Amino acid sequence: MAKLQLEQFLPYRLNRIAGAVSQEFRSVYGPHHDLTIPEWRVLATLGQFEAMSAKAIGLHSAMHKTKVSRAVRALEERRWLRRRSSEEDRREEILTLTTLGQKAYQEIVPKALAFERRLLDELGPKAERLLEALERLEIIVKAR
Amino acid sequence: MAKLQLEQFLPYRLNRIAGAVSQEFRSVYGPHHDLTIPEWRVLATLGQFEAMSAKAIGLHSAMHKTKVSRAVRALEERRWLRRRSSEEDRREEILTLTTLGQKAYQEIVPKALAFERRLLDELGPKAERLLEALERLEIIVKAR
DNA sequence: AATGGACAGTTACATTCGTGACCAACTGTG
DNA sequence: CACAGTTGGTCACGAATGTAACTGTCCATT
């Protein structure tokens, strides 16, 4: 009689751990800035690339276009980003962070990096291996 | 000016990969059995432990009690599990798989294990490292 | 230049999910 | 044994998410 130990099963473990890490990470930007995960991803992408369309943000941060659309509107209402329609293609809107948005980004990034470093430090020598394996796993899963 | 590469950022990568793996895995049991993830987890837990309360299932499979409640009802309506109230504590219900549920479990488990093995095989020697690191990471994150 | 298909982004609708209130049953303290 | 607090499970509600339809724009073909 075949059995499976759920707590050892890779898809389950990945989900569980990813959820726990995200939850923890949320306590980095949550209390001070009250961001959702989609909003954080949009902020992070715009902080990284300066100007970008919603479509491109979705591609880069692996989010559905409606998710991006809502996160963008939320950040816009917060005056953290601005949109202007593109010259070349008036269907798309070029999004950029406002000064306020940049300030928030600059506040959060060091905390985010510190959070990540703390995790990796606690992992010690296993950290390097984890990152390598994740890289490979990402490629494997993408290739389907 | 501090920057952060979202695509390299650990919480994001974990989420992304976990989601992709789950998505892929869903194609193992999805088409034939049309299960949601919570339903799969309940099934897997009962298949593993024979008899269990909803509370215990939630603890073991890391699900909110309402999620468990709904998944249990769905499986019950499908006649995959049965409930009887406990003798010792009449608040709780002891859940067990029906013959039908066991049959489904027996069908899915080999596919699930094959799916996992295929992933680990493709990871090659990195697989061992990944599992070790995940184990450690799980402990670290739980300890907060 | 006109038309049809593709595409960026938004909106409406249905589904899923978590929070909090709730009920029934247990447990401990007096 | 009475009462207060706790616990297992469900339900109602609001928030978040995905699917599908829709609007406006672009572009290829005629």
C-alpha cells in the first residue's frame, strides 16, 4: 500500500516554506508602510527599472495583469507612482515612482536586504547550495 | 542609491518557484480527479494517517481551519471521506477515507511520487543539497 | 484608407480565502 | 455542581484573486 509523507513532499514543502518566509518578510514592510505583496512587487520593480509599463512589470514580477492593474492604482492613489501615456504606443502607460515612492523604496530596500542576509547567514554554508539549487529548479520548472 | 533585484530576492524566488511547482503538480491530479490544493492535502493526510480530526489535519498540513472545513465538506460530498463523532470528545469528528477515497489516493500517490522523483532527478546532485537547505530554512522560519 | 486581428489596460463577475462571530461540548476552579 | 474560560467546527461577511468581456490603440493586409 503506497504512502506519501506530505510533510516531506517537495511541492508541499516549497509552498509551506515560501509562505512562511513571505509572511515573515511582510513584517519588514507591513507595519510601517502597509503594503500588499503585489504592491511591494510593483514598487520593487519600478525602483529597479525606473520606468516601465504595467505589462512589463507583470512579466518581470510574475503577476497577472489584473493584479498589476490594481496594485498600480493603489500605489497611484497613495501618490507613490505616476503614469503618463507612452509616446510611441498610446495603449500603454509608462509608470514611474514619485519622489514619495522613491523615498519609501529607499526606506524598504535596506530592510529587505538585511532580512534576506539574516536568513542566508543563518543558513550558513547551506545558503550557497540553496541558491544554486533554486536556480536550477526554476529553469526546470519553467521549461514545461 | 540602494537597489534590489527582485528576481534574485529570496522571498520572491521561493514564492515564484513554489507556485510554479504546485502548478505543475496540479496537472498530475487535476485533470483526472479535479482536486483543489486544500482537498489534495486533506486526502494526503488522511491517506497517511487513516483517521484524524479536522483540527489535526490543519496542523499537519498547515491550513486554516476554515480551509480544512471546506475541503472536508467537498470530499465528503464526493463520498471520498466519512465522519463520525469522537467517543472521547463529542466536539470533534474523526475523519476517515471511504473505499472510494482510498482508491483515489492509491491512484494519485504513485503519480505524485513519480513527479517528485522526476524533479529531483533533474536536479541531480543538487537535490540532496536543496532538501537539506529547505529543512534548515523551515526550522529557521518556524522559530520566529 | 478601410477593415480585421492583436494587444495594453480596466472592469464585472464568480470563486477562494481569512477574520471574527457563533454554537456546542469540554475542563478546571471554587 | 455551577460557572467561566477554552476548544473543535461551522458560518457570515469582506478582502483578494482569476476569468472573461470590453475599450481604445496599433498594425498588417487589402
